[in-house]
Amino acid sequence: MFPLAVLERAFTHDHFASTANTSADFAFISFSADSFAAFLALKKNDLSEAEKMARSALILQPDYDKALQILSQILYKNKRYGEVI
């Protein structure tokens, strides 16, 4: 298992953006990166950043289950039960 800092640097490196060949590739990389950033922020208990990144991923892919799950966890932790998906 890689340390979170190593994964975070690797996943957000410009290489991912430079390898996108189409707008669909870039969109996949973008919402995947945002979802992963949300996961990392949640692990650090930075709920504000985690929510921002999860919502960003959902703008690009509204039915992305991992981002929906992360957002639900954030909303629950913030006791915003009425918003939990």
C-alpha cells in the first residue's frame, strides 16, 4: 500500500492531463482526479475540501458512484442528514 502523500502526488501530476487524447479522456481523468482528491481530503478530515472536490467530480459525471459515496459520507459527518444522497 502506498502512503497517501505518494498517491496524491502521482495522481495529480500533470502527466495525467498530458496523456488525455480526447475530451472524453480528459473528462474521465478530471472526475477521477477530483474524486480521488475528495477521498484524500476526507481521509485528512478536511471536510470542506472533500466536499468541494466531490461536487466537482459530480459536475463532470453526475452518476459517479464513488463521488456520490464520498459526498454522502461528508454530509453525514457534517450532520446535514437531509442532503445525504
